[in-house]
Amino acid sequence: MLCVAQPAAAQAMFPLLGFVNDEQATGPSVVHSSYQGANNAAAASAGHSQQRIQLEPSQLYAGLQAVSLAPASQGADRSAGPNLELLLKEATEAYRAGDYSRALALCQAVSAALPNRADVLLLMGAICYQLKDFQQCIVYNDRCILIDPNLAEAHANLANALQQLGNIDMAIVYYQSALRLKPFFTDAYNNMASALVAKGLIPEAMDCYMQALRVNPRLVDVHNNLGDLWRAQGVLGRAAAQQCYLEALRLDMLYAPAWRGLGDLLRENAELVQALSCYQEAVRLRPCYADAFTGMGVVLKELKRRPEAEACFEAVVRLRPSCALAHGNLAGMMYEQGKLDAAISMYHKALTIEPNFPEAYNNLGNALREAGRYDEAIACYSACIQLQYSKAVQQAQLQQLPLQPDMAAVLAAAGAGGAGSVQGLPGLPAPGSNGAIVTAA
């Protein structure tokens, strides 16, 4: 549980490790080329509002990375000419090959002749999502819903774009409508959980993941995401998190995020050598895995292997230049070397990226204090205390919430606490075997 920072404790450096999920993605949703929905008038008569969605300005949420492809409709109309069907097939192949500009050009040619084809609009929306044109993705999916209000994939894809634009509340509404239309839509459950996490609704997010696992217990990424949420609960969720990560690895030993999760769990349990082995395995499987480099850097720093730790943090800044955590960790290394001006500058950059970053405020205060800039240091400590207090209140409220039956069962099966050593790690090197040394590129 997060504790309220006290002024006397403000001189201690907070660790800057956090988790940013790169692995919550589920793939975009496109309909088979034979699909053709009803026209706009029929959609309007079905009761779907044609009012344009108003988006709220906000930062993008990094936990979501993709949208979903829908299956063919059972009532498909095959009235399109063979040339148009061939173009649509080529567009789908280009999309799957990652040639999004060509895929969009082909789709636009088809859409000019067949403006009311829901499958074409859905594919165009998915392409725009991959091109990060989220506003246009919303436009295409909204038109798709007007043509076929029952196409769950269009609701889910529109929700994904809304989430990327920061309109989390509306995204959740569209995920819910997708799930009403298609109750076993695991991608929608997974991505709605990301939106709920962004809102701080952790029990609801965990329930979404569990709903997805009830539909398909072999979803490796969902086991891992659920493990991250359990781990974030501290000692209370440690055993349940371990169970989730081990289950993910039982299903797929080559799944790097589960190795990263186990590394985080071991690091938090002060089992640094085994944690380092887990991070090294994650990086071996995914060489550009920023989260694993972050965890590895923290462990190496605690093991007093500072040059290697600094190399890890530099790698994270290269991989994720817009990540406040990456800049904060590298700033900590500068601070320890007495490079106060460089540390202060880097902490300011971290706070420009993420203003609600209490650890960065605390550590910036330390650097400013040592530089003799006392008024600025006091302001930073005050900001840190205020943010830590808000988090502590939220955590206390969370722990007072009753557990869902499934969550209580997971805790009971995992040992209701799990404060001891993480057991049963598959395929780890022997303790003391450090594997590859991470160096700056």
C-alpha cells in the first residue's frame, strides 16, 4: 500500500520503477470482403444516433495498442463486381502485411463505388488506427455502426480510438455495447480492462480480465495483464500475481512479458539475482523490451553494478523518449554521480512529460536542496506529499472494496498473501549466472 510521504522522509530517494504495459494489445478487426450491411436509412431506423461524437482533449493512453478484425457476416451480399472484390482482397493483404498506406488507397477506391459496405469501412477504420489517425478511425467506425448497428467489432474499434484520444468514459460505453452484442468478445474485455485501469477502477478491470479467461483460459496476455494488476496491490496480491505469471509461462515459455512480470515480483521480494535472470530472459526474447530494461537497470543499481544500470536506463530513454519514468531513472543515476545540473534538467523533463509523478518531485527536491535551491526544493516536496496522499487515499478505498468471488478464489488458491519467496520458476539460470551484460549501444 502506498504511504503518505512525510517531510522528514523526503530526503530519501524513491525508486522510480513502475509498470507500463506494452503487451495489452489485441489485433485490429476487419470484416471478410463478402460482407455488405444495410444502408444508412435502415441503420437510422434501428435507433442509432447520427450525432457526431465530441472528443475531450487528453493525453494518449499507452496501454492500448491495437483494434480487432471481425468475421464474415452470415447474411453477406455478394453484389460487388469481381474487380472490386479483388481490390478489397488486395487491401486486406496489404493491411496484414503492414503496408497501411497502400491498403487505405485500395479501400478508398472500393468505397467510392460501394460507400455503404460495412466491411470496407471497418477495414478503413482499422488502417487509420494503425496510422494513428484516431479521429478518422472514429469517423469510419461511426459510419459502419450507422450501416450495421449490430457489428460488435465496429463498436470495439471505435472504443479503442476513443481510448487513445483520452476519452476513456465514452470508450468504456462503446466496449460495453460491443460486449452486449458479442458476449464472448475477449479482445473487447481485454481492452476495456485497459480503459478501466486508466480510470483507476482496478477491481472492475480485474473482473474484465477474468471474464475473458472464462471465455478462453489460454489467453497468455490476459493472464499476464491480470498478474500485473495483482502485483500492483502489494503483498496482498503477490501470490496471485505469481500464479498468473507462471500460468502465462506454462502456456508459452517464450512470452517475454511474463518473464518481466516475474522479474518485477522477485525484485520487490529482494531476490535480486533471480530477478536479474528473469529480466535477462525477457530481453533475450524481446531485445527492444523497454520495461525489462527498466527492471534490469533497477536491479543492477541495487546490486551496485552502476555502469551496467546506467546503460540499461540509457537504452530505455532511446526506446521510449517520451516516457517520464525512463528520464527519471536516468536522472537518478546522474544524481548519484553528483551531476546535479544534469539530474535537475532530466527530472524537469520527466515532469514535463508526466506532471503527476510524485517520485520525480521528491528526487528533484533532493537535487535542488543539494544545489542550495531551497525554496524550489520545498515546493517539490510539497507537490510530492500532495500526490502521495491522493494515491494513499485511493489505495485505502480500493482495499475496503469487497473482492469479487473469482478474485477471492484466486487469493485463496494462491495462499492468501504470498509474502514468501517466489517458487516454481521455470527454466531460470542457476543463481549467480548473470547471462548477457547490457551495455549502451
